[in-house]
Amino acid sequence: LVLETAPACEDSISRRLENATPQYLAECERLILSWSTTIEAVLTDAFEDSRTHMLESCTGPMVEIHRWKRRHLLLTSIIEQLKTKESKAVITTLIANKSKHLKRWRSIDIIITDTAN
């Protein structure tokens, strides 16, 4: 799973934060919406996969191991991509500019954290 790539960090921290250009801010908001949709889909699929698995009675231990490995790889991939400098810059910019999309993002971030732990 690959999240859409964040734009390269701008040189000036102050420009990137409170004084972000409208174009950069719009790009950050577009990205956070894209990430949110993608991550929600992955988490929903993982939940549905778990529910479907519980209903199936003829699965063996190797199927169970494979399912958990796949889920772990997806979550690790998402977390590692969100740890990049560019991804953090997008989130920091939106926080500094009090973006309306942060409420949804924060709820997704909490779900990712809970799921990973």
C-alpha cells in the first residue's frame, strides 16, 4: 500500500506553517483527504476480513498466520509513510492553519494507533 506522496517540504518553516501559501495549504488538505479515504478503506477491509474470518470455521493455523502478517504489513506500511518528514510537514501545516479536515484526521490517527497497539 502506498499513500499519495506529500509535496517536498518548503524551505522556510514559518512559510510552511502559519504563512503557508493558499496553493500549498490546498494541496495539504487534498492530501489529508486522500490519505484519510485510503486508510479508512484499509482499516475497514481489515475489520471486514476479521469478521469474515470469524465466521469461517474451516481455516487452519497457516491461514490465520498469513492473515495477521498481511494486516501487520499494511499497518506498518501506513505508519512508516506517515512518519516521513514530508507527511509530518503536511499535518503540521494543517494544524498551524486550523484546517477543518483535522477532526477527521485525528479520529483516523487514533484508530491507527489503537489498531497498531
